[in-house]
Amino acid sequence: MVTLQLVGSLRKELADSLSTCRVLVVGAGGIGCELLKNVVLTGFKNIEVIDLDIIDVSNLNRQFLFQKKHVGKSKAQVAKESVLQFCPTANITAYHDSIMNELLLNLFFLAVARNHVNRMCLAADIPLIESGTAGYLGQVTVIKKGLTECYECQPKPTQKTFPGCTIRNTPSEPIHCIVWAKYLFNQLFGEEDADQEVSPDTADPELSWNPADTEARATASDQDGDIKRVSTKDWARSTGYDPVKLFNKLFKDDIQYLLTMDKLWKKRKAPLPLDWLEFVILSGCVIACPQGVTGTGLKDQQVLGVGGYCQLFSRSVETLHSVLADKGDGAELVWDKDDPPAMDFVTAAANLRMYIFSMNMKSRFDIKSMAGNIIPAIATTNAVIAGLIVLEALKILSGDVEQCRTIFLNKQPNPRKKLLVPCALDPPSANCYVCASKPEVTVKLNVHKTLVLALQDKILKEKFGMVAPDVQIEDGKGTILISSEEGETEANNCKFLSDFAIRNGSRLQVDDFLQDYTLLVNVIHCENLEKDVEFEVVGDAPDKAPTPTRSQEEGKNIANGNKESSEPSTSSEAPAEQNDILLVDSDEEVPSSSTMAVSMESGGHKRKLHDAETGEASAKRQHLSQPSADDDNDIIALD
């Protein structure tokens, strides 16, 4: 077999760097498959790939290293085997494991989560190539410690949520009905969550009606599912998961109950209750002939009539009940967009609710995309972005970091008729709580109501992306509030912050050894946070002094990574053997609320959006000093 490689077109010094450079590919999905192909054909020899995922049939349309016979097998292992078929000289090691494994963390300085990857790169002082795709859109950017923004310099948009009363009482968009249907799946077959209740919400702030009158006007059936305040799952069990009783409770009785809430319908079109007898029996709809099918093409792209979705609801309930029963007492199902019965259930329930609230019903294909909160991945986009990742890596290995760019792939040409638009890299943000010389953040919370466990799990781990935080109170005593050592401070978990004399103005020193990350948390006590808000991050961070020079602050600097964290790398400090490249693939279709998609479509990152549209770089861009040609050649590419 003849192996074609790009090395012949590269100068000897660069080709030699490729052959000795170590590459870690984290994720072997959409971009990862393209990336593995690119790196071996470019001339990289020493490659390690890690992915905890297994191959699903839905991957086969774009992840070309996999075939039907590979479904159910390790992505990392199969990707290795496939690449070796056309490049047998490559030295590839595959790991079917989580990158959060401590052994791998110590070896590769990396984790799957983008925030953690970012921090590991800062700690190891390795350039990071971050990328992503969303449909036809794509982005590649280089992150270099001390020279450019890190991944966390800019705030990322949070996934859109909807008020509970909108989901339960007054849906106005198809997505509201789809969310309700997913909640219903969990209430009936999965893990019950009080925040995912599907029955009418009597605490709706819009309501202004007399409960006595409501009771008199309610016409809910006592036989087919009355409105009792009991667990939805318990009620379903009491009926034996009877599809007809479930149908009439959800789509007739609950809707009739909503109609008694007069104020809700003064400025809205009132919902129309459905009755199983009317829409299934009287309409003559039978399982073999769903009524009112519209649309052409694939079955999943067709929209059934109301009767068809009634029958689909019935069949899916019976199937899911059977699956649940087979698992035994106490079992729970997990909703999966790729599980046909679960997808049937959500499609039917969501469409029936759309019909009730006078919305146009959606095809199974559309609902799957919305329910999975995904933008379908496109193989061509992945291929283009994977190619750009390698080109940026070659610049870094050549010592031309100043030539690196953020590159946007657009769906339509910009005014200059360009689909690929390069933009100059942003300098680090002085207020970033990750890569600033002294990372610091201010958190507003109620010290009398916030538990130590909530500080650890919801604030430090969930909000600030830490893995194993240690927290010390700056009280002059060095009180340890949270320890990452198992069992040392578990007794503190159920105590409030105020129990440790934490009050307005207290400061907490937080360290995460696994990330080599230190953060100073300033506490602001607040008695009157908004409803359901446990804490707020105030601004980006407090104002900071200018970055100290090494001669002034070398012994005091607590910057993340190492003492010279605020300084760019120099060749004199780089070990000769540091020729490591790391490439990361996030896999699967991209969430529609992804940062990349928002930054390009919604202006989440305004300067870069402007540059992408005009093709012009900002005139205020700070000039980045040119590193020496033999600068350290460690790269991490994240997609």
C-alpha cells in the first residue's frame, strides 16, 4: 500500500517537527475523524486518540472512519484501526476512556470540557486551537497563554430556558410543547423532577380567579383521570398506564381545567380540549391508516393528522410501559432522541399539544432536532474546519504564532465575497477569572441560606468549572472550608456559610490541584436575591492592578499555570522535547445554543462577528510580539 503524505511540500525543519511531535486527539467524532485523517496525511507520526463514546448508526453519515459493522464498538479503537489501513506507519494509541481519568490528566494535561481543556493548556503553557461547527457555520481560533484571549475570557451564553407557567399553562411556540412532552416522558417513565411538572400551574402569576368558582366550573372526568394533586407517575401506575385514560387526562381534563383560569384567555386564544372518542373512534382513524398525512419525502419528514398522533401516542405508551415493566420495580427510562419509542412518544405528545393550542404541527424530523436541541452536523463543514485546524498548527510549529488567526466559515459570502474570513486574535482580558495574573471573582449570595455543598457543587464546580476544589477562608486562621481529600470536610456540607463566620466582604482562596488553578472569591451578602436565584456573579471580576513583572512579583504571583503565567513563552524556557500537539473533537451534532453559533448568528462576540461580516480586522488590535523561530511547539487543538 502506498501512503500519500504532505511532507514533500513542507520544508525539512517543519517535516522533522511533524515526525517527532506527539499528537493527542480527544474525541473521534465528526471533526475528529477528519482531523485524524489530516494529521497522519500531513506527516504527524505519534498520535494518541481518546473517546469514551461508542459508535451509533447515526454517526455513519459523516464520521467516515466508521462503517455499519462497527456500530456498538469503541470510536477511539475503530478510528485507530481505520487510519492504520491507509497509513500503517503511524504510531497510534487508542483509549476507550474518559479524559477525566486522573492518569490521563497527569499525562496529557487535558479534559473533555472546554473550560478544563483551557485551564490545562494554561497550566502546561501549551497553545490551544479551539474550534467548532454548527450546521454550515464553523470557527477555528488559536489560544496562546499571555498572547491571546483564553477560552473563558468571553462569557458564554447559557442555554435558553422557559418559565414553568409557560410550559404548563400557556405555550405559544412549538418548542414549549416539545419541552412539555419531554417533561411528561420523565414524569411517566423516567426520574421524576418537581421542576418538570406537567399539570396546570395554579400558581401562575397571571391568574386572578376565584377557586370556589373554579371548582364549580371544572368538568374534569372522575373516570378517565381527574385532576388530583398526586404524582403523575403514581396516577399512571394506578391506571395500568392505560393509553386512553392518560390521553383524556392530559389532553382533555387538564385542558378543561386550564379553561377555568379565566384571566389567561382574555388576550390569548383559548386551547381546544381533545377527546379520544371524538378523534379516534368517530373519525374512523385506524392504526393502519393514520389520517391527514401531509408532506412528501421521508417518513420522518411527514406530518400526520391529529388522529394519527392519537394512535402514535397510544402505541408509544404501550411500548414504553412494556420496556419499563421488563426492567423491574423501581426502574426508570432515560429519554434518548435515538430511541424510537421515546421519540415516538415525544413527537405524538408534542404535536397533540400544539394542535390544542392552535399551532402548526411538526414532523418527527423537526421535533427530533428541537428536542435534542441540536443543529444537524454537516460533513463538509467538519472537513473544512479540520483542515483549518492543521493549517493553524503548522503555523505554530513553524514559530509563526503571530500569523495565527481566528477563522470563521460562513454560510453565505460576506460583502467581499468570502466564505472564510480571518480575524486578528484578541489579547487576554484583564478581567478574566482564569487567565488574569491574579484571577479573582465576586459572588453575591445569602450566607445564611447557602450551604457549603451548594458553594462546592453549584458555584465552584458547575459555574466556575472546577474539578476538585479546595477552599480556605481568609480569616487569619486559615480555616479549611472544603477539601478535595475524601472525608476531610464532609461534615461541613450541610452547614451554612454563615456558620463559618463568612459574611459580607469575606474572601475565599480556592485551589484546584487537578487544573493547577487558583481563584480568589469575594463574597457579597445579599438578603434579597431574585426568586429561584441562589447566587449571582457580579461583573467580570473586580478591577485588578497592572500585570506585575517577574522582577517585581515573581515570588508573589498566584497566576494559573506557573510563576510566569502572565508572560508569553520564550524559546529559552521551552524544553527541547516539548513537541506535543493535542486535538480535541466534541462529536455529534452541535447544540443549537452553542457558543460558536451564537457568536456568529446573534452577536455573542460582537467584534468578531463584525470582522466576519466585513472581512476587516479591528484597527484597535494589539500587536502581538513575534516569538523566536524555535519557540516551544506544544499545541492543543480543540473542536
